[in-house]
Amino acid sequence: MGQIVGGITALMNKTNRVLFLCTGNYYRSRYAEELFNHQAGREGLGWHAFSRGVADKLFPENVGPMSPYTLNALQAKGIAPGGAARGPVLCTVADFAEATLVVALKDAEHRPMIERRFAEVSHRVEYWNVDDIEFLDPPTALGKIDELVGRLIGSLQSRDR
């Protein structure tokens, strides 16, 4: 977690925004975004999250604006996702410029895509290790995101004190 806080200090002149990245911006990054925004709002933290996909193109097999696993898990926590109607969005270099902190959800999966597509800003990305649905069941994967987002919120609160 120390790496994330260190990356924040150098970029404090930006609006406090977290960019969550996954492959298709349909499942993991959307969950992290909505969960972060809910918890940050509840804690009065002056941060806001948004999310994007790092793939070259969107996936037609992703039906609807957000994964049903993501939507169901958020609703089970009593979180009404503000972006539930928004479809997946692919990342651009401009998105990096809007973010104080950038977190990709899976190092081994996302680092090669990010280094290929966004070489000039790839050094800004912090990596978590949350597998996609074909490698890890949704309750376990989303539970890991719960824990990591909670730690991130805590580190941002400590830094802002």
C-alpha cells in the first residue's frame, strides 16, 4: 500500500481522482469505482473514482452497461451504483491526465496492455492482483476488491490528516 501513497504525494496539484483500470471496464474496475465512491462519500474523503478499460476494443459478449456480478454485489451491500447506466469506456491518455492515482486491477494481465498502449504514462500505474472471472469466482474476486479499496481509503485518510 505504501507504493500507492508515494505516488499520490508527487501529484497533489491535481484534482483528487482515482482511475481504476481493468480489461473491459465491465466487471472489476466498475466495482472498484462504485465501491470507492460509496465509501469515500460515507467517510467524507475528498476523492472521487472513475474507471476505464485498457483493451484495444470493447467486448461484444459483455451484455449491458455493467456486469451482473458487479451490479448484484453492489446492491447486496446497499450501494446504488451511480454509473449503472453507463456502458464500458476504453481508456485514453487524457484519462491519465485527469487522475491523481491510477490503479490497474491485475498486474500480470494489465501491465503488458498498459505498457503497449500508454507507454508514456505507464510508470504512473499501481497494480493490484485481482483475477478476472475465468480465473477467480466473483465472490472471492470482489471480496479482494472490498479489502483493497478499504485499505486505499484508509491510506488516503491517513495521508490527508
